[in-house]
Amino acid sequence: MTFATVEGKLVKSGGMVVKNVAGLDMGKLMIGSFGTLAAIALVNFKLQPMPQVERLFLLTFDTLDAAIAGRDRILNSVLQPASIDLLNPAAAQILGWTGHVLAVQAGGNALVIERYERELRQIGSLRVADVADFTAIQEFTPWYLATFEKGAVVRISCTLSQIGEVMQAVHAPIVARAGTGICYAYFNSAEAAEAVSSARKAIIEFAPEAQKAELNLWPAPGPDFELMKRIKHMLDPEHLLNRGRLYRQI
């Protein structure tokens, strides 16, 4: 990555190898700073060829515990899916499905896809999704916000083992990135979203524009907030870049 500081300096970070960081990872710092530290000018990405075949498999479970156990079996297997999403019954019902649904996206050649289907059938009730199902999951958030004028989305970060607890505690449609620990909860009102955000120390990622100024979009900063402020002062002492973008304080 190459980024430009407010002083007009171009700074390079990282290199063209997998492990190249000693100390502070400036690339990750810049990405997580929401443009409050510098302007990203150039980024190098590692590219991989598109898979020959892509398939979305839908596994249906009667209980949340069974769905989590199915997720764990996949993660502990030799399978390496592109994504694993877990929909609670409220989210699944919106898409016309029932129960707790584990959506597994796989890619590879035909033999690899056949293996996915064979092994996933041993985990739960399996259905091979069609193009409409694929699109429905990928576009769930924009569809929800377009359908519900006052809709809001809360992003709850947790460990993989905590996904079940989040889904039990939050009474709303939820789509969880079950392989990373990110849960998206959907609400018909910004007030309901703010209540959950405050209780879970989560981020309101989407809310009606007219209400954003009144909402507490960010959770309370953690103990590393003082370090964030020192880094901000070091790179942008006049607070010129995206003022107030991070926690409304940086």
C-alpha cells in the first residue's frame, strides 16, 4: 500500500510477499481508520482465477444448536468454502425458507463440487440453491433497506463460539457470517437498532439518513482509544481528515 499524508508525503507499507510486517501493520491501520489518518493512493492485491464451477448449498436445521454443530463440522473438515452464512428463522422466512439455514458457497472444478455435495448431505437436509437464492443472500441488506423505509442494520462482532448466543439474544432477522463471527441484525426502526447496539456494544452500520445525527452509531470506545488518539495526532495533528468520522471523536 502507498498512502499520502496531510504533509504531502507518500509512504509505502508492506511488500509483494505474504508475511512482511514487523511492528505496526500500516495497511490494516489505514483501512480501519475510515480515512481519518491519510489518503490511500495505491494498493496491491493478490488475485486468484475464478473457479470453474460455483455452487450455493443450503442446509436446513430444526434448531440453532444443530445449525452451529453443522457449521463446526464444516470448519473442522477439509472443505474450504468461499463463505458460510447462517440465517435465523426470521431471516430465512423473508427469503421464503424455513428453519435455521446454513448457506455454504463453494467453488472449484466439477469433482470438487461433487465432493462438497456428497459431504454436506451427511451434515443436514441439503438443497442445491438456484441463481435467485444466490442473489437473495448477497443482496439481503440492500433489499431490506429498500423494502423498509425506516430500516436499520446493526453489525455485531463476536467470536465463532458466540454466534449462537447472539442469535438467541437478539430478536430480529439475523444473517451471520458464520465463518468469521460477524452478525448482521435487521430492524424496522432506528430506535430498536439503537437499543440493541447500545446493549451489545455494536455498530449501527445502516440507518435512515434523517435520523443518523440523533443516533449513537458507534459503541463506546474501548481501552485502546487513547492509543487511537495519539496515532491521529501523529499523522493528522490539525484533525483535517474526515473529522469526527470515527466514534464521532476522531
